[in-house]
Amino acid sequence: MIVHRDYTHHGNSSVKIFPDRIEFFNPGRLSDQISIADLLEGSYVSDCRNKQVARIFKEIEWIERYGTGIRRIKDYFKEYGSSEPVFENFQHGFRVTAYALHRDVTEKLGEKLGENQKKIIELMQNNSFVTISELSEQIQISETAIQNNIAKLKSLGLISREGPDKGGYWKVLKKTITVWAATSILKFSLLLSDFPPKSNGILFPNVPKKPSLANVLTE
């Protein structure tokens, strides 16, 4: 974001985090000679807006190669199993929207749930009014065992009881976790958050070592 923004514009670069997406915005639209389609297809010649800043970033290895950023971003998202980000000219600048990858919590907990607990969830999904005695009969375990398994499922936040004991029903909570394509988000946010400040009038007096992706994601 630092390399590509238009510093003649008074607007600010921004990163907006929402439950389902992250939006990156930079003042400075694409060159008139480059369309969004050209950008996504890679059919363009790189023409950096801030050549001196880009040169410095290239020398400290924060930029790997000129003109390959979009392709590598798309590759990172694809590798992670997430949908490609959306690139667009927006108002006086350029916006990139990265969407979250959702996974069903029950899939992640599948290995931790016992077979009886999985059967209970399945039966409740098929019939939300199923009773303890019916569960006991169908799964062929005692009602006490059914109640113990239900207590466990409740503690995991996978089911809840709605209404009274008589006349109420079971609700299977389709909880999801949001998994961000961290490798791709890092590529966007690193330049914004870790840009070295000026010191004693000298730019980059103590250039930090470029962090490895593995180290950043495990800290």
C-alpha cells in the first residue's frame, strides 16, 4: 500500500475489517492504460507510481519482483482454498476486498465427537422434537447416557434446547468459524503496519529483517 498509493492526494490508506471480509483501500486509481481485466490476466507492463520507494523496497527484499504482485496474491488465496479477492477502482483510489473462508465447526470437531454424539446431532437435525426416550431407543443406549451426551454437546455450543421440556424442541447450532487466508492478508498488511519510520533524517536506518511467513503466523 505504501509503494502504490498516490501521495499527491489528501486521502488516507485504510484497512477495514468486517466479520466476513477485509477491505484494503489506497488513494490512486489504476493507470488509464491498464484495465481490471488486464490486471487479472497479467497482460500489462508494470509502471510503478513511486519508483524510488519501490526501489528501496526491492533492495530490502520486501518486494520480490516487479509486476508480479497480483498474480502472487491470487496464487496465495488459491493455495489456501479461499475465493480470489476482488480488485476494483473505487472513488479516488483502488480497493481490494478479501473474503473470509468459512468452515463448519462440526466438521472440525468431527474427530472429537463420539459416535453416539454424532448420531444425536443427526437425529435432532432430522427431527427437532425428538425425545430423550426416542433417542435412547434409536441409538440403543440408556437415557442417562443420552442426557450426558447432550450435556456435552451443549457445552460445545453445538445444540440448545428451545422452550420447555414438554413442547420444546432441539436446535442444532450450525456454528461457523472464519478462517482468513492469512498468507494473503499478510502480504497486504505487512507494508502498512511494519513500515520503518524515519530516524535522524535517514530513511531505513535499521531495516528489520523480513519476517518469514511461518514465524508471523505462529507468533
